[in-house]
Amino acid sequence: NLLELLLFYSSILFLSSVVDLTKASSAGLPEDTVRVEFYNAHDSPIQIHLLDRNTMVRDPHSAGYSTFKDVHALEVGTDASAAYETARHGDVFVAYDKRGIKRDVYVITADTSVKEQRFEIRNYNMVEAVFQNNVPGQAVEIFWVKPKIGEEDEEEEVFQAKVEENGRYTLFTHTNHKFVIYNNNNREDTKLELIVTAEAGQSQLHILQFNRVQLFIHNPEEETIHLFWKENNDNEEDEHHPVGTIHAGDEINIQSDPFHTFVAFTADQNGEVKDYVGEYIVTANRGESQKITIG
């Protein structure tokens, strides 16, 4: 009888543990996690990488953000969704295109009481910056300038790439980010500073050549101006490369070359190109500066 009684109580304990496990599994996600879903509206697959927050040493939105440990990856097909079930507030995800180039950064901001956050990957929020090395016979080194955070901090130059003669380097960054370029063989005496002026989702081409024209472009109009560099192609139609947006009353400073042509358009209420304003030609010589006033 004693043995039967022990077996009876053991069976009750076992059943109660099963019930407890069932309750735990049906409760859903852990209390401190968020379900994050990514929808890909682009015409090619996207890879979403979750970064290990314990190895993040730089601002994840910066061009110089490269030191991290990839702890999870999601493959998101065309016109499809994928979800990561146990994200936490503050987690960082990075989207890469099919070439393996970083295209955008997503930070989980949802409160754990919301339990879900959805990102639609339709328009990238970063600028595609293309650096073309036209320095004769020389390689160049590109550095992103990490801005000061506090008054006592100093700007930090973060190495991005070494680009050989006639080579190109592409990275994704943000408007107003600053880069410095050094001649690989004569670093002390040659330094070129470039500012990203293109808007999010646009591409900007930087021609790397020392002793260029410093160009100041002022917009005195009451409307926002979209500025493009016009590339003249002998056998094809001219291409317009976005330089940046100049808001009413603002001025931008860029590097250019003699006889380069820039085209200005007004912008509509949605920020899209509207009306043609005019074309402007660089007339200054190398090493000189020139001011252009739109209108």
C-alpha cells in the first residue's frame, strides 16, 4: 500500500510539472522581448543582421561602424517578410544588399509592452557615397571624421578604405557626414576634406583629385533647390548626379573642377524635383575658389 501511495503522489507531481510547462509555452514571448518584423519592398533579397550589443564600439549609424559580432541573420526575399522573435529594446539590426554592402540601420525602439515593431524596407535612409580616385599614379586613403560628442572631445578620423589609382570605393553614410582623404605617398602635405550633401536615399559621387576648385553655392530663393552635377557623355545622354539639397537661404561648399556644369531644380512639397532653374559652369582655375548664386 505504501508503494502504491508513493506512485500515486509521484504521478500527481509529474502531471503538475507538465501543466506548468504547458502554461509557460502558451504564454508566448518572454516579458522583456519584442517581436521585430522586416518587410522587403525592394526588387532583390536583403539580409538583416542582428549585432551583438556587447561588441559595439562605435555609433551604429556611422560609416565607421564596423567592429561588431554578428549574432543572427535573416534572409528577406523580394516582396516578403521575415521576423526575429526575441529582440530587445535597443537592439541594432543592419540591412545588407546582395553585394554585401551596408544599406541601412534599424534600432529597436518599441517598448516591451507593445511587444512588436515592424520595419518596411522601401526607401533606404542612408546616402550612397561613391569615391572615385583620379589622383595620377597615387593611391589614397579615406577616413570618416567621427564628430565630437562633448565639448572636451576631439574629432576622430576612422579609416574606411585605401583606393588605388582609378579605383572606386562605395559606402553608405548620412547627410553632413565628413570625410578626409590623404595621398597615400605624401600624407602630411596633402589632405582633402569632403562633406556629404546628398539627401537620404540619394547617391553622391566624389571625384578625388587634389588642388581642385572650392565651390560655394548659395540659394537666395524662397524655395528649396535640388542641385545636380551634369556628366557629359559623348555617345550617350548626359547623366545628372545628385549633389545635394540647398534649402532657402542656405549655402553649401563642395569640391569641383574647371568647366564642370551643375544643374538646379526647384522642389515640390514632397521634396521631389519640380522646375528647371538653370545651369552653372565652374570658371575658376584649380586651387582657386568660386561662388555661385542660384537664380
